[in-house]
Amino acid sequence: MEGTEEIHALVSSRSRPRKKKFTKSIQDEARYLVQNIENENGKAFSPRDRIGKAVSNIISIVVFGTRYDYNDTPEMLPVLEEAVRLGEGPLSLTNLARFIVPMKKMLSLVDRLYSLIRQEVDRHRQSFDPTDIRDFIDLFIKVTREEEDPEVYTEWNVFRIIVDLYLAGTDTTANTLRWSLVHMVNHPDAQKRVQQEIDQIIGQGRVAKMEDKARMPFTEATILEVFRLSTVVPVGGPHATSETTNLAGYTIPKGTVILGDLYRVLHDKNNFEDPYKFKPERWLDDDGKVVKSDKMIPFSIGPRVCLGKGLAEMEAFIFFTTLLQSFTFKVPEGEKPPDGVEGLNALTFTPYPYNVCAVRR
């Protein structure tokens, strides 16, 4: 099972060498994002697309070992985005999908994605070096050449994993960062407190690293509150019962698709006081230390918790702190503040389109 463990370590960022490599990639990408935003010179702009491209680059590095300039659009991204649009809504995760999703168009997109990924796998095979595993595709080539579990490590399965990584690892984290800017422009006092903590712990001479997080309780509390209030995956990923079971008097047959209502848990007034208010302080005790809650489940819960949780938390912390280290975000003059509660609810929860001004600190 060595290959399985290596793949799990790669996509979950749990092994120490890979975690260090991921951290460096996120730090570099955060700098590129800052440089791109600087070009706006404090004028109003929409952060939506550039945040999406920055986060997408992290997944591109994990899967393909490369990043793309923000002015370039890799051929795969628009195909994936169209697939997401076609599959909007939680019902697309159930057996009802065949009635609400245009399957002919979806199958055409799947064929196109499969072709693009196969081309990338072929390119990797030409330069493959078993002593230098650069990314997920190299790892796939390695385990297939070692003929470990050939029924598992098929080209079709690697295609499915790559699509899952992009779908689960791009739009989710990008929307968390988009929501974080919404809350910062709507709550300038919270933004100022985060910046004070950044100045005290990190300063202006370097980029954030994960070791800083333990010394920055208000920043951590702010990110936790973004995860809670703006739940980017409201119903979690689809699961299925492995056997017939009973729950609260109901019989759930084997093979039933189960969707967990994460949004309801995170917005239940019995779990969180004033659940629709942005209150980072709820995560701090009287001594200013972060307190956790077993009701805080934006990545789901149990043995099927989101595999990318560690990577997502790493990206959220480093991108968020680097942005606020570099800029103060404001609502453009003459425009309404963005809505901090309502948004576009599809497979992921997205803020309504908005503009900000990024004033260099």
C-alpha cells in the first residue's frame, strides 16, 4: 500500500517534506497575487478572477508541477468551470442529476477533460524520472510502473482524482478568500486588528508561514469566522450508506446518497449565538486564546472529513495574511458594501459580484 500512502500524503499535505513544499508554493503565489493587485493602483476592481487563478495555480502545481500567469488561461480551467456551472445545485449530486443536468453537454466536457489530462500524462511520461517525483502525475506514473494495485491505478481513476482535486480544491478555497475580503471591507475594525497582529508577529519583511498562526489568535479567529459564516460547501460532499441503518426512527437503505447540511449546523443559534453576525471574538476566550467547537464542521466530520482540509487551511491563512499585510481593503466610493450573508448558492456558496479598492500599506 506504499503507493496509496504516497498519494494520500501528496493530496493531503500531511507529510513534512510536502507540507514544506506546499507552504513555499503558496507563499510564492501569494506574492504574485499581491503584485497583480498592485497594478490596480488603489482603484476599484473585482478580485474574483485573480483570486480564482491564484488558488487554481496551487492545484496546478500539485497535479502538473507548474503554475500559469494570470494573463494566461490554461485550457482545462474554462472546461472545468463550465462543468461546475452545468452541475449547479445540491440535487446534481444525487440520482436526480439525470433529470436536471444536460447530460449530453456534460459528457462532451468530460471527454474533453479526459483528452487534456491524457495529453499531460503523455508529456510527463517523456520526462519522467523515478528519483525525482515532481507532482501527482509523476506519482501516478511511478505506481503504475511498479504494477501496484493495477485495478486501482488506472488512467480513468487518475482522471477522476485530478478533476476532483480541481473541483474540490479551487472554487472552495477561492470563495473562502473572496468572502474574507467581503467581511474585511464590511468590518474595518476587524481588518485593523488583523493588520496589527500581522505587524507585530510577521512585520513587513517576510511573508507569513504556518508557524505564525499559533501566535496570531485574532487572525485565526477571523478565518474561523469566515469559514463558519460563509460556508462555501453548504451541504458537503455526497456520501452513501454502506449498509441499511436506522437514524432517529427512519430507515435508510443501503446505497442511499447522504448529504450533510453543514450550513444548518454552522448557522444554528443553539450552536452559535447571533449566527448571522460576523463575530471573530466568538472564537476567543477571556485570555484572548482561540477556543474550538465540535460544531465547527465546514470540512464535514468523521473519517470522511475533507481530504484537502490541511491544504485549504494553509492556503486560507497564508493568502489572507499576505493580502492584509500588503493592503487595506475598502468599499469603492459611491458603491454599496457587498452583502455579507446572502450569496449565490450552487455547488459552492459564492459572494455576489463586488468591487474593492486595495490601498497599499
